[in-house]
Amino acid sequence: MALLPARLRVEKIMKNSVEIKNLDLQFGSVKVLQDLNLDIGKGEFLVLLGSSGCGKSTLLNCIAGLLDVSGGQIHINDRNVTWAEPSDRGIGMVFQSYALYPQMTVEGNLSFGLKNAKLPKPEIAKRIKQASEVLQIEPLLKRKPAALSGGQRQRVAIGRALVRDVDVFLFDEPLSNLDAKLRADLRVEIKRLHHKLQNTMIYVTHDQIEAMTLADRIAIMRGGQIMQLGSPAEIYGRPINKYVADFIGSPSMNFLDGHVENGTFEVGDLSIPLDGYEFVDASATDGPATMGIRPEHVVTGELVESAPFQVNVEVNLIEPTGSDTLVDCEVAGHHFRVRMDGQSRVSVGEKLRLGFAPTRASLFDANTELRL
Amino acid sequence: MTDTSLTPLTGPQGPKPRKSFSRRNIFLYGTLITITLFYALPLYVMFVTSLKGMPEIRLGNIFSPPLEVTFQPWVKAWSQACTGLTCNGLSTGFWNSVQITIPSVILSIIIASVNGYALSNWKFKGADAFFTILIFGAFIPYQVMLYPIVIMLREIGLYGSLGGLVLVHTVFGMPILTLLFRNYFTSLPEELFKAARVDGAGFWAIYTKIMVPMSLPIFTVAVILQVTGIWNDFLFGVVYTSPDNYPMTVSLNNIVNSTQGVKEYNVNMAATILTGLVPLSIYFVSGRLFVRGIAAGAVKG
Ligand SMILES: Nc1ncnc2c1ncn2[C@@H]1O[C@H](COP(=O)(O)OP(=O)(O)OP(=O)(O)O)[C@@H](O)[C@H]1O
Ligand SMILES: [Mg+2]
């Protein structure tokens, strides 16, 4: 080992936990996953985010070994598990519908996998004790799943993955059957669990708040492919294309269709200076483009004076949400939304002066929709 | 603000009143009562007749209750009535039927449930084709296969034995039972099956520990279906067994249709009721189980 160059040694330690290589999956003639590559580091919390039907569950099932892949490889902990049984892959899985065995008690549910693995009784008891302490389900051990609330059931389902003492956890929309409050609570609990256990977690969701709060990295999926893979800040701040920009953020991004000309963005009779905008490709040429500005990046009131670009609008509609107030208006013939403080007093028909910084905006090519 | 507790409510309030003699109710209960009579009356006539002596029956009052209750016809039907040459009553047929029904029901349900489980959860290559062929089997009239099966049974040396008949019943129960089980297992949440696989359970472990315990209602349905079907079978019993092994239905037929002597209506009635007693009790016993099974299997969420 001592002979290895330092850099190589580091790589050895930083090995990936899960590696997906050129993965293909098709149901009959329908290609659901196409040539998908994804490396997930040890202890990483990766969130798969995408709209319904984009193949998130399918990918997770492939990793778990519940679906036979049509092509490519899956490695878990440096072992090629492409053909391995789900139970031999060193994974635990939590399902959306909890999938607790209804005729077994909570204890029976937790011990089922361990009994199948022929673990000695004292070991089983020890693991159940540990898991139920971590998840605070000790008083429920003798109950049947039917006698549990939704949150308790999901906790037991997580416990079932926990007792298996595995390195990789797979979650398929574990919180989407719960009400909003419980979802927020359990979300925090999952995050805490991850801090404590430090194992790899792959988490499927279509709730972006969940994705942003939990993830180390987010993979945005669409049509069986990964569109963008990056930290939540990257995904939010520098979306790679218009789809991702539109998908992430609520309320969604405002788009202005115009064109880039000599370092300004021209839309209608406005021209927005692009000083300080970080182009992906420094030699980007002029041409038709779309500018995206998040409603929360638009400023009003005194702050406007310091903004590099300013424009006057008329308020069309107000949507108060309590903490914020969303204001609908029109900029250069485009529908435009602005997020203001919930305290601010605005009324329909009022004139408003807006300002924003092009450095926080995103520019996309009008044809390819890729980030400029 | 007005104080609503002071001003009494007017207009419709509380539960909606229902007329007990609406046209709808009369029609509904009328139909139900007619149908009940249609089914219950013959049973009543059979029962009272079986408790009468022959002299009383000859009076011809079929609806009147017995003046003098006698259980002699029941005893005779069970142990003395003549079928052709032998006079052992229904008892031989009864035990034959028991020996036919129990293994056939158990075998066919075990095989069909495993089939249905494999077809719904372990999609193997050609599973759909296999299923289609199996279902097609349900639509082939039995009569077509009657004679070929005689030859097959003869070739494997089971013709005329109880074993042969058990085999035939098991095979013929397969299509409809497999369909029943497959559809039931398909309706169970797929994630449960996936969770069990992640937990390291194999084909048989998932079947015995997860699927079967969740399937009491469908097993009850299958038992009712098979017990009544096999117990009531006449055709296969006549064709595939020898007189020593005739099931109860065939014995009953032989008693009722025996041509010697006078027609003993009371014995015939008693024999018929005796033969029908097994399916009847299955309904009573498992009917309640069935309802309880459905209630127990209902896990919300
Ligand atoms: N057994 C199957 N046979 C054929 N097509 C399937 C099958 N299972 C899934 N698909 C298709 O594969 C695509 C991806 O499905 P998948 O369940 O992975 O979506 P998802 O991203 O998990 O969506 P959701 O957010 O709704 O759960 C869908 O278009 C679906 O119609
Ligand atoms: Mg899904």
C-alpha cells in the first residue's frame, strides 16, 4: 500500500458505494431506462427527483434487484451484483405503501428478514432492540400493522431496513402517503437517521422540498435519463436546462423569450444587461434565448435602487400565502411572478417598480433549451 | 347575531322518515318471499315425508307434518337400503365420497394456489401463454374428454380405483381454481412481495409465510367450490370407478331408481337429504368463516 501514489490511495478510500453502468431497462418494447450511468459515494444521500413516470421507481427496483436489467451493470460496494438476489445485495428498502406483513406483529415484521438469513436468536433480539430504540417503536412491538397509524407504520418499515444492518438504504417515496405535518416530522427524522448511521441512502421522491432538504446530491430524471446531477444549491442556482429550471422551485421560474445581443438580453422593448452573468461557454454567440428569473430573486421597495436592472409594472393579481405574497404582473408581454414579503401592502392595479440581478438569472438557448 | 336556540327549526330535519309499505318494499319483499318459498318448500316436503311411515304417505297429504314421527326411513337409507344386489344403504357410498372428496379438495387447492401464486408473482417466460391454455381448459366440455381419460387411466393402472377419480377431480379443478387464486394474488399489493424478496424469502417462504396467511377468504371460497363440486359429482363417479367404489351420489341414484319392490318415498327422501348434508354443512360452517376471513384480511392503508 505504501508504494501507491497518494492520489490513488485516496481514491481507494473514497470508493463509491453504488455504481450504475450503462443501465438499460425495457418492458417489452418500451424503453424505460436508457444507458444510465450513476455513481453514488459512500455515505451519500442521493435523491432521485422527477415527474411521475420518469423511471425513478424502476431505477430503484433495478438497484434492489427486483427487476432484471436489460443491459449494463450494477455494482454495490465494489461487487458486481447485476445478477444477485435482492437479499444478497446488502440493501434495505422502504416502500411507499409501507408493505408491512399484515399477519405478523411489528416484531415479526422486523425479524422476518433476519430469520430468513438464519441469524441466531440473541442477535435478532439485539438488532430489534437497537432499531426499535432508534425509531422509538418499542411500545408497538407486539402490535399488528393494522393497529398502527400511518407514521408508525412507516417507522416500522424503516426499522425493517434498519435491522438488516446494510450499507445501502433505498427509499421509494416513503412519505407520500402521510399528511403534511407528519411528512415534515419524518423528513427530519430520516435526516437525523442518516447523520447517525452514515450509510448510503437513495431516496425517490417527487416532492422538491424533500429533495432539497435531504439530499447531498439530487439527480433530476426525465424520460429514463438523468438530466442533471448536482448539489441542491447547484440544481437550484444553475439549472442545466429549461426543464430543470422549470421543475425546481415553487412558485416556478419566470421565463422571458428574447435574444442575446452584444452582452445584453433583449426582450420586447427592454434590454437587460448581462454584466456578471457566468456563461457556461465563454464564447457564447448572440442569438435567440430564454431568460429565467426566480420569483424570489426579484426585489421591490428600497432594494430596487441597488439592483442592476429595474422595470415598472402594474399589479394584476395578488396571492397572499401568509409568509409571502405572490404578485402577478407582466414584463415585456410575458407573465411574470414576484415573491414579496407577506407584510408588504400591495393592491391590484398598483404600479410597482421591480429590480433583479442578471447574475442570479439563467439563460437558455431557445432551440436546445440548454443553459448558456 | 341571532340566537338560534330560541327560534325552533322548521322544515325537514333529522333522519328522513321511510314508509314501510312503499311500492318498492312490497316488490322487494314479495320477490324475496316467493323465491324463499320456491326453495324451502321442497326441502320441507322432503323432510316431513322422510319422518313418516309408508301408510301415512299413502294418504297423500304431502304438506301435512307427520302424525307419528319415525326415524326408521333414515336408518334404512343409511345402512339397509338396497342398491342392485347389495343392501348396505348409503354408508358405503358416503365413505367412498369422503375418501374421494378430501384428497381431491386438498390436492387441487394446494396445486392451484401454488400455480396462481407463481403466475401472478413469478412471471416466468411463457407464463401468459401457459395461463391462456389453462383458462381455455375451463371451456372444453367434459364430455369430450370422458373417453380419452378412461384410456389414460387404464394405461396408468388407476381405472376403476378411487385414486383415479381423485386424479380426475384434481385435474378438472385446476383451470377455474388457478384463475381464482391468480386473480386474488394479483390483487394483493405487489410491494409486499418485493419487501419479502428483499428480506431474503424464497419462492416457498413467501408462499407459506406471506401469501397463504393473507388468503384465508379465497381458500374458503375454493374449499366451498371444490367440496360441493366434487361431492355432487355424478358423471365422473359413474364413469371412472367400479361399483365397489361408487360415490354417494351414485349410490343415491341406485337406491332411488332401484326397480324392485314398492317405492319407499320416505327412504328416498331421507337418502337424498343425507347426501346433501355435506355440502349444506360446508356452507353453514365456512360461510361464517368466509365473512370472518374477509373482515380479518381487511388491513387499511
Ligand atoms: N411492468 C411494466 N410494464 C410496462 N411498463 C411499465 C411497467 N412498470 C413501469 N412501466 C413504465 O415505466 C415508466 C416508469 O415507471 P416508474 O414506476 O419507474 O415511474 P416513477 O418515476 O416511479 O413514477 P411515480 O413518480 O409515479 O412513481 C412508466 O412510464 C411506466 O408506465
Ligand atoms: Mg414510483
